[in-house]
Amino acid sequence: MAPTIRLLLAFSAIGAGLIHLAVGAGAPFPLSVLLVGFGIAELGWAVATLSTGRIVLPRLMLGGALVPVAVWAATATLGSGLGVSAQATGLPLFPMFIASLFNIFLAVTLAVIARKAASGLGKSIESAKPAGWKFATALVLGGVIFSGLTTLALAATNAGLYAVPHGSHSVPGLEFLESDAHAGH
């Protein structure tokens, strides 16, 4: 498998895993357990794929990448059918949409790889070594795209909404002490 494809698959799994962990932290208990489990599995798969230099358990990940998408679809459908808003289910729309895009990218790419391997075209793909500049370009573009989307999605989770803004390190309830600390500057 081409190193650039492995890199992009790992970036996608890392992004989806981080989003699932952040959404799972604020979700209702049963969904929280599922999402945290998905996040840990996705992060573990990405680390294993990057460290071994090959795609680890591609068929398992092919099906496994679609499970969080199906859980989100079922939760959204059942919630809307019961008259419950998407926010009441504990799964925010934008972060779950981005994580689902990452998971669908994983599944589609792994399906194409499996199809090419079954037809005999996979050997030429595996033996292809990218030029250094191609790999560097994929690294930079993949990093910018996946980290940008992941950061926006993480900011829209409960963890991101309640994060302390940069530059303010106040302790709630002790603001009166901090207002006098910098009075002489």
C-alpha cells in the first residue's frame, strides 16, 4: 500500500477517533460508552497502521468504520421520530457529521483497496514508492485538511464549548483575588 494512502487513512482515523472521544465525553451514558470505545479503537488502529507500515486489519476496519455512522444515524432518526431534538440525544450535529465524513472516507478507500487487491491490481499499488515531494505534499495537505476539520468539530462539542479561552486561567469563584493581582502593572 502506498505510504500516502496509509497516511491519509491514519489521519482520518485519528480525526474521527478524537471527535468520538470528545462527543462521547458529553453524551448520555450508553452512547458515551459506544463513542469512547469507537474513539479508542480508531486511534489504536491509526497508531498501528502508522507504526507497522501497513494497513492493519483492513476488512475489520472497512466494516467497523461504518458502525459509528450507523449509530449516529439511528440515534438521530429515533430521536427525531420521538420528537427529541438532536441536542437532547447528546450528539451534536456538526462534530458527528465531520466524524462520519472521516469514517466514510475510511470505508470507501478501504473498499477500493480491497477491490483492487482482489482484481490483481493491488500488487502494483503496493510496490509503488512515492517521490519524497509527493509524500511531503500529502503529509502537509492531509495534516492541514484533517486537523482543520477536526479542530472545528472539537470546538463544537461540549468539551470545546466549555473549554477555557486562551489567555484566561482564572479559577471560578476566585476572580476577586485575580483582579487585584495585576493591579500594579
